[in-house]
Amino acid sequence: MGKLRSWLSRSSTSVQQRETESESAHPILAPPARQSSSLEQSSTPLFPDGVEILVDPPDADVDICFVHGLTGNRTSTWTARGQPAPWPKTLLPSKLPRACILTYGYDAYVVSRSVASSNRLIDHATNLLTDLTNDRRQRNASSRPLIFVVHSLGGLVCKEAILLSRNNPNRSRQDFFTHIKGIVFMGTPHKGSWMADWSRIPAKSLGLVKSTNPSLLEVLETNNQYLESIHVRFLSMMREQREAGRQLEVACFFEELPLSTVGKVVSKESATFEGYDPITIHANHADMVKFRSTEENGFKRVVGELIAWKSEIGKSSGTHYLPFSRNKNFVGRGGVIAELQKLLFAHPGGQRAALVGLGGVGKTQIALQLAHLAKNDSQSHQHYSVIWMPALSMASFEQACTRMIKVFDIEHATNEDPKEIFKDFLSSEEVGRWFLIIDNADNMEDLYGTAQVPGGIADFIPGCEQGYILFTTRSREIAVTVAQTNVIELPEMDKKDARTLLQSSLIQKDQMQDTALADRLLRELAYLPLAITQASAYMTINKTSIKEYLRILQNTDQDMVELLSVGFHDGTHYDAAQGAVVTTWIVSFKQIRALHEEAAALLSFVACLEPKAIPRTLLPRLGSEQRMKRAIGTLCGYSFLSQREDGDIFDMHSLVHLAIRRWNENRGCEKGIRQVALARIAKAFPTVDWENREERRCM
């Protein structure tokens, strides 16, 4: 305190001269400048408060917020003498071009010629939390990583704001805490500062200063209990976050040089804390946050920390719910994945897409690959929470919602519907971008309900700008309903990718040396990924060669069906039965029979014909043309029939053809279906005219 008394009384010059000298020599202590006014008695210090955006690039992926200290403001604190603008605006963008740079102001004047603010530190902290939360929400940046650079008292305000946000009853303020990456403390008195003596100087010694705010200064006393409480609670919070697997970055800078006559404002011991390296800035307390050039060593040290933290942000994977591990044997399909990425992620604002194809053609595996790519992507700088939800039934969807609530630690009432919690969570802007996969959306009733039981899974899938949704389905009708024109039809694998998949799935790689034999097997399996994986699993488990497996497969239809009904579990399917290609088709057969009897009858009829080049003239009449088109459309929508370009010739997948015949046999209706088919054929071909040879070939 003696230093301050000496400084305040050291000159016998006029009050005006003392004021000028003190403000130029010691800006950290200076009262705010007088503002001219027609009503002199109402003149008050002008200070810019709230959030100001200095730089806002369109592709920003991190917010960096600067908070000033005692008697500073959001602009001048960071502006070196003779410079036109603060260095975060002029120097920082060249080093961090994708950072949105903000500065925050509050009334930190502890003395005033008129009336000093009576706000306490906790009031400033609450305002910082409120203003920055609102600003980030308005910019749709609530989920963006946040870094603070804070000077002097601003560090204490920032620490208290972070502590206030941690367990805040307002979810948006909790998100403030969730997305903080780190804090750069510059001359922050974590353990008190001798500048607190200012609050005990007699008023008569302050000259023109008419009002003080002792509340802010009392916090800076070395033994102040509130200051100690902030520090202890902050260290405890950091330790708990570290133990939970989250690393909050911290860098502590302290001043090397003293202010003239006053000395160092914040000592090294006060400006740093245990476990973190103290870093020096070759300047006094006021100038340590004012840089003129990118070549200054202080600038390089501060920016070095920011760049390091920014690079870590790009590596973070966020929170995800993926029940399946990545398929290490996934091959090919690069074109399909690239097309899906373009449909979903090329434009901001949320998109929907659907992947449709025959059961076993690889829809789930492509979706799983895309999910893991989105989860681990550090190149695009776009971060998503990746969530996988099965639509096998409403029950399976609800179970997944319950698990997801636990993974994301979502607060909720005890008896609240988990599906509603799921929807509300994703609808909140604070959750940030998310990528949702709705897998096996094959049943229209499960998705949209019925007249008797309205409502379905679709009612709990939100549509919002931060959401990106991929549906996988066997039904083209569902694909078009949920994604309109953003539909990709998935064919079988090409020969090259099928061969690669077979080789990667086999333990004994030397079996692939006989490429002709391997190609025969792939043709029998119709290049279906699930059938290939299933065959590989069977050969591995039973130590069977490709030649032996092929012999069993081609022995009888019954042998083939039995082989293709043997399930397996590899961590990328819901259960072992899901790994059996015939089982996946039987599920679809049952769905068609339940929802569209005429389509089911047509499917069984076609199984009695040669599966390739089936003319429409052979198909049984279903009354109206509209009913006929609907039945054919249903079978094509499930990929059980494919329509050639001329529109009147159809093909059926050979393995599907066999599976339907065996399914009908197991149900005991094969004989009746054959009789219906023979009657239809007899009607279509009353004679053996040579002109009808193409149609007769299909029998």
C-alpha cells in the first residue's frame, strides 16, 4: 500500500496535471476519461459492453473470446499504442483463419469521477455467461468449441462463468460448459494481488475520483475467501473433468516487467497454478496483452497455445451411439458412399437420404461404414454426433432410445417417454450437428402407424437444420416417402469387389489361388455381400474349402437353402439370424404377405417360372391395371423383381427364386400355388404355336 500512497502523493502539481500523468503512465489504475456533456453532473464513463464480433469467417469451426480486466474495455485492452485496431482482429486471423474471434466488455472501472458500477464479480460472470450463450445461439454456433483469452480480473470473471454454467438448470447454459476447450490466462491473480490495497486508500487521496467499487477490489486481496473459493472450485472441476476423460486446456502467462513506480501488478506465484508451466511475457501488466507484430515473441507464445488446442479440436470424436463396431472386411462401394456424402453433407441445413435394395445387398454395412467415417472425420472440420437407431420394430426403436439417453447423459423425468426425450434432445439447437441412421426401416406400419393404431417411429424423428438422416430400407415406397428424390438404389457387388470381399473374409487366403473356382462360387452367390460373408464364415468355422462348399451348394436346392440359412455373428449385425441371407428375405416375404396379399400371390406365382426374362403377359390378371401396377411395384420396391427397360420383361434374383419356393414348401402351400400357375399357363398357351416359344421358355 505504501507504493500506492507514494505514487498518489508524489507530485504537488495540479490535480489536472496529476490526472494526465497518472493516466499516461499507469493506464491500469486510471479512472475513466471524462466525457463532455451539457449536463456535467450526469456525465458517465462510456464503455463498450457485451459481445462484439471482430472476425467471423463463413466456415468458422471454433470461437475465441477475449475478456478484459480491471479498468479495461473490449477494444483498448487489446490494442497496442499507435495501432488502429486490436491485435485479435489484425494479427490473429492469419494464424487461425477459421476462428470466429469475439471480444467481451463489462464495466470493470473500480473508480469513477461520477458513479462507479456496483456490480459484483459474480454479476459480471452471470452476464458473460448469458450474453455469450445468446450470441452463440443466434449465430447457430452453440455447439462450436470455445476458447477464452482473458486478462487480469477477466480471468476471474471467466472462471466464475464456467463454474456457473456447469450445473446450470438452463440446458443452453450447460452447453456453454460442455463446449469449452481451454482458457489462456494472462496476468490473472488466481491467489490475490497487492493491487487490492487500492480499495483502502483514503478518498481524499484519490483527487477527482468520487466513487469506487470496493467489491471488485476486495476479491483481489491475497486472503480473500471468495477468491480462494473460485480457485478451489475451479481446480476441483478441472480434476473431475480430467478423471472423466475430458482435458480442459489451460495456459498461464505472467508479466516480466513492472509498471513504473507501482511495480508488478500480479506476481508469478499469483498468475499461475500447480501442474501448469508458467509462461512469461516480456512486458508490464498492461502491455502484456498488446501486440504490434506477429514477430513478437509474446504473440508467438500465446498463438502457439491456441493453434495447438485448435488442432486437438479437429481430432475430437464427440459423443456417439453406435451399437456395431467398424467392419474391418468392408470393401468397395466407394461410389455409393461418395454419393451419400454428397446428398447428406454437401450443403448445410440438414438433409435426408435413403438407401434401398434387396436384403443382403449391403445397405446396413454401407451405412455403418459411413457412420464411422463421419465419427472419425478430422479433415472436413465438420463434427457430428453419430447416432444409430434400428427400426426393426417400435419396441427395438424405444429400447435404442433408452440406451442413447444413458450414453448422452440426458436429464429427464422418471416416467417420461424415452422416444419423446430422444426427439426433444435432437430438436435442441444446443446439441449441435448430428447424423442419424435409421436402419431397417422396412415396415410402413412401424414407421407411420395404422388407422387402428396411429403414430409410429417417424413421429419421433425430428426435422431440423442441424440434423442429417440416412434411412436404409428394402422398400422403395418407404425410401421415396422418407427421402423424396434423395434415394440411392443399391445393386449387387461387381465381380472385382466381390472377389476382394471373399478374400478378406477368409482366414486361409491361399484358397483364392484358384480364381476360376472362386469366381464360380461368387456367381452362385449372385455377388451378394451378405451371402459371400455368410459363406466365408461357414468355411472358416467348419474348415471347409471353397471347392467343398461349392459342391454342397450345388448338390440340391435343399442343401443350398440350408447353407444360406446358417447365421453367424461378426459384431456388425443385430443377431446371428441377421447374418443369414435367406432369413432376411423371409422377413420381407412375411411383410409383403401381411400388407399386400396380391403382391404376395404374384411373388409365389413367379417362383414357379424360370427366374429370368419373365414376360408380363404370363403374370396372372389382378382385376384392374392399377392393382396390377401396385403389386408389381411392391415386388420391384423390395428388389424381388427387377424391370427391364422395355417395361414388359422382368427378372427375379436366382437365390430369391429358390428361397421363395422353399418358403412355400415349408408353409405347405407349394402344391396349390403350382396348380394355380399351371392353370394360368394353360390359359396363356392353349396351343403349341411356334410364335409363343419365348413365353413357353419361361415355364
